[in-house]
Amino acid sequence: MNDQTSKTSKEHFEPVHTNKVGGSPFTGVTGWIDNRLPIIRMFRHEYLDFQVPKSLSYFWSFGGILTICLVLLIVTGISLGMHYKPDANQAFDSVEKIMRDVNFGWLIRYAHMNLASFFFIAVYLHIFRGLYYGSYKEPRELMWLLGIVIFFLMMATAFLGYTLPWGQMSYWGATVITNLFSAVPLVGDFIVTWLWGDYAVGDAALNRFYVLHWLIAFLIVGVVVFHVIALHIVGSNNPSGIEPKDTRDTVSFSPFTTSKDLLAMLVFLLIFVAVMMYAPNYLGHPDNYIPANPMVTPAHIVPEWYFLPFYAILRSIPDKLMGVIAMVSSIAVLGLLPWLDFSKVRSSVFRPIWKQCIFLFVLDFFVLMYIGGAPAEGIYLVIARIGTAFCFAFFFILAPLVSIIEKPLPMPTSIHEFEEWKKQGKIKTIKLFNK
Amino acid sequence: MSEIKNKDKTTRRDFLTTVTATVGAVGVGAAVLPVISQMNPDSSVKALASIEVDLSKVKEGQEITVLWRGKPVFIKRRTKEEIQKAQQTNLKDLKDPQEDKLRVKKGKDEWLVVVGVCTHLGCVPIGGKGDYNGWFCPCHGSHYDTSGRIRKGPAPTNLEVPQYEFVSNDKIKIG
């Protein structure tokens, strides 16, 4: 090799730039910083000049709402962490101390508790938006998958957080959920003992649950960053499901989307504050104000409302291992949707059959939520089984089948034409607030 | 000539790469092991592994619950009727077939000792309830009979019989 290169007469060296300082459109101190750390440029490019489809509805505000919720959860969580004690003998009392003695402790705890619920409300609406408008389709599959990862992490951290007050529901919820791992063939029992650090849920488990509750919260922040980076590469979907083509189709992210999102956040937070102030325990369970007792299981044990549909799926199957597999796959299957639904049309506005399927899926979600809170017997068990069957049929049968047999409605060729059709009443879209 | 030379060189490099990678992998493994192992039950937990229980005050038909390794253990002094029911059950009717005599100590038919943790997802079943008058788990509806065997519901196996022995006529040691 060396002989050959020395034979060629003119030597050529590619220039190297290890020092990339420069290129900022700003001057002065801003420019000095931006030349060295280009986040100001990036912020302007991605949040001020960023073009988004002009047809975005309020359904597109939930990303922003979720970000606010996550920030508030972290702020209230850090505040609570300064007073909470992750010790089986002290945890319950330290939470009561927060409620009675710590300055504004009651407010901070109620905010943290209810924000968790509202985070799930927003995330379910966010997922519905994705389902209805086909936001999971090419080229947004990876963003969709990252979203599912966030959802799994959210469920884990919500569960771990719920165990921390060390009430009866905390304790027995922790027991039931960690026991799900005992369904793993052969090594299940070892995994459970390893998770507990004991032969039952106890002090060792509580201590590590506290650490993991923090860890996963920040993992969520990390995956959210990836989710948003992916969003800024593939761009926002919109109610028409058509990609923007020219400036008639788009508006700048700021001030158009920012002002719209701020209004949506305000309304969302108003509802949140109303619930937090007037019915702070409505979404919780009174049994969690009884200190944990390893000798007595509450007669009616239920998870938090946002886990009920999955809990119903778990209970609907009479086999332990299969029940756990069904429950986990009922969420993981969302990740296959970009490939199970191969219709070229994104938006359900133009998909008359798929639209009905999605509404049935939403109905199924609420039916399973109701069943998850009801006793596991008689007619409830029958309904739970039908609901579980429909959930999987939706993904594995309806999605591919409808992709094949459905004839989409006539579509506009661009977003601005879509807006005109809407004004002419040619197409109907879901409106969160009437204009 | 030059090919042989090249081959020699790559062999030497391959050797160093393999050795370095092996030492690295062993090192990573050795570092991960303590981090994984620290989560298993510690010495103080393992030290509390056995307890003694006095049975002299338990009347026929009565059931007591004691705490062992952080879990409840049911000790039931069964009535003649309950023993008979448990012994006469057809093994074909059982999900996890096991004879009653294998679940009690020989000659001590009236004492049934089981870990009071539902084999489904770990709740504590309620005594004297359910379709088979043994235990009923309120969480997901598992029914156990008077021998603590699973009869109906999602639990896969019978209530576990812990390791125990009679140290005297009315005293047992669990663990």
C-alpha cells in the first residue's frame, strides 16, 4: 500500500476542521455563545422558524401539554423527595407529615398525585390522535415506537410511585405486580426474590422502588428528547394526513402553534387544578390511607384507573403465564401497527371503515376499564374475554383486512385544499372546541 | 513473501485483540455481578429464616396465621369432615393433582400448614370462603379446598406447604 501512494506524484490531503467555531447569525454576546454552543441557532430554527401544517387541530396540543405535565411532575417530585422517607416503618408517616406539617406539603403531594392521572389522560388522548390520524405511518414509525417506550416507562414509574406511600393498595399493588414476573418459566421465582431483596415485599423493596421511581422518571425525559428530535425530522402529521407542499400549507411554529398550545395548556391545567382542589382523592383509592399490612389483603384490590383496561385483560385469561403475556402484548402490539395497517391513506377522515374500527377500539378501551374495576366473576368475566378478543382482533385482523378492502373517500391534493373543503362542509373533522 | 508477512502481522494483532477483549469481558462480568447480586436477600434477611409455633391453644376447626419470612402462614386444625373431604377428592378433579396425605405430616392429618400466599399473584386468601370451603383469594378469584389445593380460578398451583417439622406433640418449627 505505502509503495503505491508514494508513487502517485501529487499528494492530496483532505482538510480537517476539529474547530467548528462560527456560523452564527447572531452578534454580540448571543453570537459569542452561539458560535461556541449552537443551541440558540438550533432553538430559533426548530421552534421559531419551524414550519408546521396549518391544519393542526387542538389534538396536536397534547405533546406540549405532556411536556408541561412532565416538568411539573419532576418539580413536585423533587419537592416531595426532600421530605419522604423510603423506609417500611417510616414511609406512611412521612407522607402524613407531608400532608399535615410540611409547608404547602398537602398541595405539592396532591399536585403530584393528580398530575400522574392527568399525565395519563393526556397521553391517552395523544395516542388516540395518533391512531385516528395515522400518525404512526411511514415515515413516523420510529417516533411512534419511541412513544410506546415512553408509555411503558410511564406505567413503570407510575406503579413504583404508587407503592411509595406504603398504604394497603401500595403494598398489595406492589405484591401483585412484582408477582407477574413469577410467571416467567423456570427462573420466575428467582427473579421475584431478586426484585424484592427478601421473600416478600418489604423494606428492601420499598427502598429500591424509591430509587427506581426517580431513575425511570429521568429515563422518560431522555426518551422524550429522542421523540421530539424524531418529530423535528419527520415533521408533524395533521388532520388531512397529507404532507405540506408549499407555503400555502404551513404556518410558523411560533407564534401560531405556540399561542394555540398555550391556550390548550391553560384549559387543561384549569381542569387539573379544579380536580386537584375540589376532589383530590377522587382518582385514588381510600384503602391507600390504611397503613400496609402484609397479613391482610384488601377485599377488593384494584390498580389505579389508568391501568384498569390492562388489568382486565390480565384477569380475563385463566392461565397465569398467558394472562401476563396477553397484558404486555396488548400494549406492545401498538408497535406493530405501522406494519399491520398498510393503507396508503393516513387520516381516518378519508377512511370510512377504519374510522368505525377506531371508535369501537375506544369503546373497548372504556369497557375494559370498567371491567378492570369490577369483580372478576360471572358476566364481567365474559365481557372481559370478549373485550380482550376484540383488542387483539383490532390489530391482527381488522387493521390488515380494512387496509385491503376499504375504498378511501376522495381526497384533496393539498392541505390548503383540505381547509377549503372543510369550509365548504365537504368533510367532517373532530373538533375539541367549537370555533 | 509479502502475503506471509501480512498474515503474521494480523495473527499477532488478532491475538492481542482477543486477549484484550477477553480480559475486558471478564472485567465487565466481575463488575456487573456485585451490582446484580446486591439486590438479592441480604444476610440479615436470610438469618430470620425459621420460627417455632405453639399449637396447644388451637381448637378443632380453628385457623391461625403466623408471619414467616414476611409472609403469612396458615395453620389449620381441620375437622374430621374437612379431612374426609380432602382425602376423598378424586385426583382427576384437580388442576395440580396431589394427594392430601402428601400435604400433611404422617399421623397428623388434622394439621394443615400452608403458606398463605395465593400462587397466582401473591395476595392473601381468606379462610373458610369459596366454593370448596378452604380459601378464596379476593384478588382474582382463585378457590382452594380444605387441603389448600387449587380447584378453580387463575392460580396455577396448590398453596405451598412450607418446610416444617413437629418438634413436640403441639409445637412446630417452620423453616
